[in-house]
Amino acid sequence: MKSYVEIEPADLVQFITRISINVLNINLNESATIQVLCYSESNEILMTYCFELVDEYFLWTTDEWLYEYCLNKYGFVKKQN
């Protein structure tokens, strides 16, 4: 017996309600590897992004800058309290 069954494409709607940003690696004065974890309201990981921060590396001076950079990169909008 097969462990899965092929189906026709179906819509699946999931909502990302928060993100976590992790710095996985830093090459001083060169680049950084950044991971963005996307969570649902029930705290499930829905998606993971990973990218190299190279050209903009020298613009990164605060955590807030990195948050804003990641939000813009992936089209997320920060929730207003």
C-alpha cells in the first residue's frame, strides 16, 4: 500500500500571525545568514525563510532595522497595538 494518495490541487488558507527572526551566522564586516520563522495563531510553524544579508549588511545597525527589513522583504505588515 502507498503511504500517500495523489489529489487534485486544493486551496489551503493559513494565516501567519507572528514571526521570529534568528541570526544563524555572521561573517564580520561581510554578511549574515538570517532565518525567519512564520507562526500561526496556534503557534504552529507554517513557513521558514532563510536568506543571506550581504549588500545591506552595513545598514544593519539595530534589531529594529532587521525587523523592518524582514517585514518588507516578505511583505508582512507589523500589527499596530
